[in-house]
Amino acid sequence: FHIFYQALAAADPDAAAGAAAAGSSRFVDAAVDLSGFLSDTAESFRYLPSMSWSFAHNPVEAEDFDATLLAMRAVGFHTSEMSDIFRTLAAVLHLGNIDFSSKDGETA
């Protein structure tokens, strides 16, 4: 589950501003598309455990995101491929929030 928390932390503009102020070099590849994680928190997603607040607000998750991007780059992923992966991960989280209900007593 850490990749979800890492992406949420990396997409958080407040965390990015705090890291920049602290002199941290955040985000090896700023061109990676994290738009699916913008304006969401870990608490927004059913798939993330109820203890998610402690992970999502942990500065280590944002730092670990850089290591994840470096590892992806080292094994040959291009920026466009990494963006596809992160868009897919965001889609998985958003799909987990869909509610299904029957219409007028129909059964599935």
C-alpha cells in the first residue's frame, strides 16, 4: 500500500512546498503525471486502511517516492510509462469508491 501513500504525498502541494523550504530535492522526475491524486487524501479512499492518516502524513512517504521513481527509471521505465502506471493506480483507488445499488429491487 505504500505506493498509494507515496503518490498522495508527492501530489500534495503543501508537502512539496514544505520540502522545498527545507532544502529537500523532491521528485526526481517532476514530469510524472500525478493528477489522479491531486486534491485527495488517503482518507478519501475506501481501499486505504483506516490507519491511513499516519502513513499519508508521514514525510518519509514523500521522500520514498523519489526512491521509487529512481528505481523505476533504473529498470528502464520512461516518464510516459511511469505516468501511465500512476494514472492506473489512481483509477484503482477511485474505482474503489464506487457504490453499486439495485434499481427497484432488481438483483444482480
